[in-house]
Amino acid sequence: MEVVGIDKEEVVVDQIKRMIIVELPDEINHPLLYTRIKLTKGAELVTRQNAALPPDTVRYGFQFNRKAPLSIELADEYKGNKCPIAGDESFSIKMKNFFDGSPGELHLKHQLDLSAPEIVINSCQIAFSDGPSDEKFNVSIPLRSRIVPGPYNISFHKQNGRMATASKPLILDKGSIRLTWTGYLLERSINGAPVKITGFNLYESSNLAITLTDADGKTYQTKLTGYDPFGQSVTLHPDRSIRAGYYTLQVLTNGKLASYYDGARTFQNYRFAVTKTPQQPFIMMFEGADIKHHEYSDVFLYRDKPLTFEKERAAGYMMWGFANRKTSILWFDVEMESITQPGYVSRKYIGVRNLVKYQEGVEEQLEDQAYLNCPPGKYRMRVVVTNPETREEYKSEPFERVVEIR
């Protein structure tokens, strides 16, 4: 066997252990080493993915040895070694003598708060940035990592025991506050009861406040408690006088409206539902199925603007939620009540109706296409959940936008 770029003396085939041992020189920076193999008569080289291996197949493994120590440093010194929490940006690291055939993990340990959880990022989540010759890697911290803002020591630990620590800490700063990527919240309040809202950078130290605005423009002040120490949730207490319906939810930090821009869309207004009972369904999201109707970029409920459909293409995409009673079958329908022709009501089914056994009180979120094949005109739309075994049915509050079919 010959490994291209490696002296022949540095490649040894151990026939007892069936291991190919390669001593790597310091200048090797690439994990893909090209090998040339001379086979004895009657032998055949097969790939590891080959499932139909003959019974007399002999397997060999690789062992890479590096004499030079592993080293790691932050690559973005010009940014002040800072990285926003739950942001789109990643940070870069440079490592020398990294490749040795052994995977590893990047560990981030808080310098000041010893109770803060250690953040572990496996090597599969680390990507090349400027090419392998620079040994430069992009690192993105998984979104749901439990993070306490502050300086973190960085170290890399390989399974073969090699380890290196960076000389400078990485500063994880509070990033932009955001709740979802769509503007539509999965959570709802039942009759104004407290509800846990999830998101990112919801730290108590940010002096947060949340306001709710109804369809008439009335604003409700709320109370916040139960802050998650890692900024991923907060308990919202709506005003108990609040009515069932759909609201625009806004988050303020230090008195200013929180805003998050993902490079294409801005998120600062969120759609939030209040229902009368746990069983009452609610519409989390409804929009046209075609691209031009995707209006979730900065939701403000568009109350003054009908959602329009052409009759031959009256298909919408819907998400809805409910807390059900124990049953094996539920029917989900869209009810269209005509504004143009008072008294006209039409129901169109959505979703697969009877493939799931529903459990008592469990919150469900479902999504599917809704086909609104109704006569042209303007409509109020509701979701209706029906238990066909008992004939009980529960209707959502009407969708806050008029649906117009032309």
C-alpha cells in the first residue's frame, strides 16, 4: 500500500491487527488521503457500503498517528471574539494538526458561572470555511443550547485522547429577541390564563414587556413571570378581561420594540390566540398556497386587507391547534360563512380524519391544505372540530381577515 504524500517508511500494514498505521507529517491538512493498493492474485477491493460481501472478506482499518500537538484558536479576532446567542452568525476557529481519523467535540465552558451548562458541539456540526488547507472551520452553536451570556473557554476533545484549548475566550452576547420564524405562535391562552411563550434571548435582565393588540386596536398590558435562565421561554399573564380572539403580540426590551431580521424578513409582530376553553380550536396560520400570498414576513394580522383567492385556485395552507377529548376519530372542517350572501354557510373538510387516536386534553398542532371551493364573494372563516361519535363540535373564533373568493 502507498498513501500519496506520505513517505513509504511511514506506512505500516499490521497483518495481525489488520490495521493500516500511518504516521502523519505536520504539513498534512486534509482528511481525504489518496491511497494506491496492490492486491494479491484473486483479491478484490470493495467499498464499505457494499452490502453483499463474500464470507471470506478481510477488513482493514486505518490508524493515523500525529506527533505534532493539536492546537486551536479563535479565527475572528477582528470581531472582538464575540458571537450573538441564537443568531445567524457563526464563529470561526483555526486548528493545526487536526486530522488524524478520530472524531471529537468542541466544548464551551463558562469562565465565570460554574453552574452554567457546558455546550458540546460534535465534529459533524463543524464545517470548513475557507478550505481545508487553512484548517479553518465554521462553528454554529445549536439553537436550543442552554446559554448563559458571558465568556466561554473553548477546547477540542478527540476520542483518541488528543486535546487542545484556545488561549482566548469566546464572548457569547445576547442576540436579537425572536419567538418564531413565521410570526405565528403555537401557544395560546385559555380565557386569559397564563401561558409559557418560547423563543430566544428572553432573558429577565433585558427588562422585557409584552403587549397584545386586538382587532379594534385596543392594547392590553400583560405581566411576565417564570423566566427561563437560558432565555428560551417566559410565562405570559394576559389581562383577565381579554376576550377570545386573535391578537398582535409585541415584545419590548428596555422600552423598545424588539425586532429580528433574518436577512430577508423582519420579525417584530406575532399572531397570538386566546380561546374560551381548552377544546375550542384556534387558527394558528392561514395563507394562500401560492408564493405570492406568503405574507408572514412581518405579521400584523392585516385586518384591513382581505385575503383573496381566484375561484379555480382557492387553495390555502392552514395550521390549527386544539386540545381534544379522548376519541379515535375527529373531523376537521373549514366553515365559510358568507358576508356577501347572509345565511349561506359552507363546510369543506381539511386533514386526514381518522388515522390518529387522540388523547384526553393533549394539545395538538395540525397542518394541511384547505380547498375553499365556494361561490365568489366575501366570507368569515372558522375551523370546526367534530367528534362524530358524540356529535360534539367546537368552533374556532373567526379568522380575523375577510376571505374573498373572486
